Amino acid sequence: MNRKTIVQTAALIVAGIILALVANAFASRDRKLGLVGSYPNALTLPPHEMAVFHSQAATETSPPAMMAPSVTTAAPGQTPASTTVPGTTKQPAATAAIETVGLNPAAKNPAAKTPSSLPPATASAPPLPTPTNTPPDDDPIKRFPPHPDKPYVEVTFADVNWLHGKKVLFLDARRTSVYEQGHITGARPYSVWESDIDDKVRKLFDERGDPQSQSLPIVIYCSGGDCEDSHMLAQKLWGIQFNDIYVYKDGFPDWQQRGGPVHTGANP
Amino acid sequence: MKRLLTHPWLTIRVQIALGAIFVIAAWPKIADPPSFAHMIYNYRLVPSSLINISSLVMPWIEMLAGLALILGIWKSAARNVIIALLAVFIVAISINLMRDNAIDCGCFNVADRGKSHEQRIFDMKVDVARDLGMLLLAAQLVYASKRERGIDN
């Protein structure tokens, strides 16, 4: 390779870098990237077995959609029995605890709301649940207690549906463009791949940064299957002390298939 | 055979075809860097801090190298860049094939197409074969260029 070729190759690369930076500077919010990303497990292989871990509630609650939920072995207020995914590392901020629970309040309380009686779609973000003056069976914090030792716990439709009925905070980790095509009613867009994610996380921290609010359940979901965006977002939030995070493993496709309330557009 | 392989008629067509493939491949990545960053992340080979910058810069380098080949300017530099990129792609996909980490290669499309593990593994093998084919095209350009220079001298 002669000197001229080396100079031209270097010029080509430098031109590429300049164009990339300029294009990124002028890109729209959902197409922009921060120059330095922060993605947990970037060098760790995902476990294949992820899809196997469904709660008992999920396996016993097959369709029809939005039917009365399933039988569960977990007692109200009891810390969920869990299964750790084999092959995961013990690094605290990595895949330390990918767990599954089967908590289904309706199974313990036959008079519990059926999903069809869920409140209608709202255009605003869900209000914070009040942890006081609620019966234990009805209290999201009692049923889904904080788990500060692990970033998230995986839950299935029955639990997610119950939490949705309790108006806990839902975060949609998919891309904003996909969110706008349809999302769980009340969920806010929190794509981990877009440049404003850190601002959104900061805003959430400002909104509910006190220890009591940080112990309120948050449900995060993405597209189900092998989608890991919800897990990544959960780890981000766990990193700033949110300690009651639930990942809806089967994600939006499952919610939609089971007839959960869906809202389209840019608003929750 | 040597004359046939290095004939200008063939060389110019290979050059334009290879350039066009790179321009076409670069476009969806330039249009949607976050999705391409996701694809790079899925390879589990790039450190967290380098994922975004790679996903921003790599498509533009692909685009410029492809355009240079199509337009016939800075041909040898563009060729070198394309050979280096193809080598990186082949190694990265092969490592993931060996690790049984099924991914979408993100070569021409950055959308998650919801394929099964088996489909992805099959597609990855096809991708490696396709990249090796493109590497052969690039080798033809190198060979023709060397021969042309030899004749000139």
C-alpha cells in the first residue's frame, strides 16, 4: 500500500466520522444517539432459556383473552418464589437476578376485578398509588414488595394486568415510533436506544426519587420474545435505586393478544 | 484466464456492483442509528461505550467507500476500506455462529424481524457466504489493479 492510498483511506474514514457527527447533530430526537452509550451486558451472551421462564400463573392462564386469572401458589404479601436463570453471572448490575413470579390476587379473591372491568384509557400518566389505607390484598406494594437485591423480577400477564388495574407506573422500552403505533394504556415511552433516555430517567427520578416512591412497583415491557430492552431499562432504574421493578416478559404482543387496553399515539 | 479475470469490462462492473451493494447496505443504518446500535449490541462483541459511535460512523464509511467505488475515485482506498469492513463482518458473524448466539446481521435491514433461533442461524450462515462472495469481488479488483500497474510499469 503506497502513501497516497494510506492518506486517501484515512481521509475516507475521517470524512465518515465528520458526516456521522453532523448527521447525528441534526437528527430527530428518536433517531439521535448519544456518542457514548451505556448498555449493560454488552459483552455478555444472552441466555437461551429466557423464554422458558414463565410464571405458573402464565402457564395456567392461557387464552381466552382477558378471562379471570389463574391459580397461584403465592400467598398475598408473600415474597414471590423465584427461579434464577441458569448460567447467569453474579455481577450485581448485570444478570444477577432474572426471576419469575406467579402472583395473582384474583385467585385468592374471587371477587377481584376481571380485566374487562379495568378503567378506560386515560390520556395522562398514571398517578402514583397511595400506599396507605388500602387492604393488604389490594395493596400493590404488599403484593409486589420491593426487591433491592435484584434489578427486576419477571412477571406474566395476570400479574401485569392486576398491576395495571392498580394504576402503577408502566414504561414502554420499545422505540418511540413503535410506541406511537400502540402501547399499553397509561405507559410512558422510555426507549433505551434513544438519546433522551437519560433525561427521561432523570425526570423520573425527580418525580419519584424519595425512598417511599422508589419502592412503588414499576412495570416495564418491550416486544416480548428475545427482546431485552425492558431488562436494560430495568437495570438502569435499579442503578438509581428504584427497587421494585417488574419486567413483563411476554411484552406488548402478549398484552395485545389477550385484549389488554391499548392506546395509540404519542400520549400515554 | 488471467486476462479474462482482469479485463476492464469485468473490473468496472465488479467495482460498480460492489459500490452499489455498500451504498444500499449503508442507507437503512444511516436512516436509523438507534436500531443499528441495537444490532451491534446484539453481537455482544463491542464494548458498551463504543456501540453508539460505531453505529453512527460505520454506515457513513460504508456509504463513502461505496460511492467512491461507483464514481471511480480513490479506488484503492475504497477497496481497502471495503475489504476491512467485510473481514470485520465475517469474523463477527462467525464468532456468533460458533457461540450459537442467533442474531439478525443488520447488514441490509436494521428492523427486528422476529425470526426464530434456527432461522437466524441459517441466515447468519448465508450472510457469511455472501460476505465471502463480496470479498472475492474485492479480491478481483485488487488483482486487476495490480496487474494493470504491472503492465503500466
